[in-house]
Amino acid sequence: VAFNQKDFLEAVIGDPNYYKLCKAMFPCGSPNSSTKGMDGYLDSNFEKAKALLKEGGYDGTPIVLMHSTDLAVLANLAPVAKNLMEKAGFKVDMQSMDWQTLVARRAKKDPPAQGGWHAFLTSWVAADILNPIGAGFVNASCDTAMFGWPCDKELESLRDQYARETNPAKLKAIAEAVQVRETQYPTYVWLGQWYGPVAVRKNIDGIIPAPATAFWGIEKSGR
């Protein structure tokens, strides 16, 4: 409720030619892309956020936000998150570190006061998060889940259904149900979509537009 995608994308990418506001949990333009259940989310409604914090009994405990400083695509994310969270009523302890330190620390299940953490921001290749099985942060299998270790039987049931289904229409419906459940039990928040430009010489043929670079079928023509 406190976040909006544009602030993050402007801070990291800047040029709207290379980013897209995309409320869909799975990449816009992919078969599972949908905005179902997303009304009222990712709009930076600070008053609503404050009301929800009060309703939830937030006691002002500082949120430990890990800030990766050495990767350009990540460095500006945490400061934006801190600003938006504080506007929503959170107290935020942003702790800066290099990416390798963050990677080591995010594996810790200790309380924040003992070297643990509450949140961090990262980026994923679209090809790796096209569905509820491939998208690691949708895993809600408790101790065997991704960092943060979310635990939700409903999400896991939906992921199991998706893995067993073959009908495209039913797969899309299950993916939408996963997205709706994520608004109720969020395992992570998706903050938009961006594109990395690729330069190709004029004498190279066979490049296929895709979310990941494919190096087969490429030919060099002429000089």
C-alpha cells in the first residue's frame, strides 16, 4: 500500500523508454500477466498504510532494511523504500553494505538485533519468474522457502495445482489466484519492469527479441 512503482523505476532506470509500470505479479507481456486483485495496491496510499499499521498494532520497532551499495541496478532501491515506508509510518533502520555481505546476511534467521534483517531489495530476470513455480519468492513452504521463509498452505496448494495442470486457461486462472493470495499474504512486492538495451552490429543476423539473450541461430553476414 505504501509503495508505488514509478518512484523505484525513476530512481534506478530514469528513462521511461526502458521501464514499464506493471502491477502484474508475473511479467507484463507473458502468458500469466494479469492485474487481477491489484486495485488499490502500489499506489502509495500513505493514509491507508498508516491506518493498517495502527490496526495491526505496529509498535514502532525499527525495520532493518538492507541496502546494497555496489550494484548500480540495486543501489538506489533501498533509499526509495526507506522514504516511502517512513511516510507510511514505519521507523526504518537502513543498513548499507556490499552485495556479497547482503547475500551472506540474508541467509540468517537470527533476529535483526542479532545480525538478522527484515527486508531487502533485488532484481530478477523476467524469464526466471514467468510462473508460480519458477518465481522463487512465491515459495511459501516455511523453512524450505526462499529468504524470509514465508509459510502459507494456500499459496503452496496453488503452486502444487499449477505444477500438475496442463490446460493453458486453467494455468492462467491458478496464476491469478496466486496473485490475489499474494495481496492477502505477501511474500514479496514487485516494483515494476525494466529493459536492458542490447547493441548488435549490422552484419549480425538471427537475433531473437526475448527476455533473455539466446546465442543460437546467430549468423555473421558480410564483413
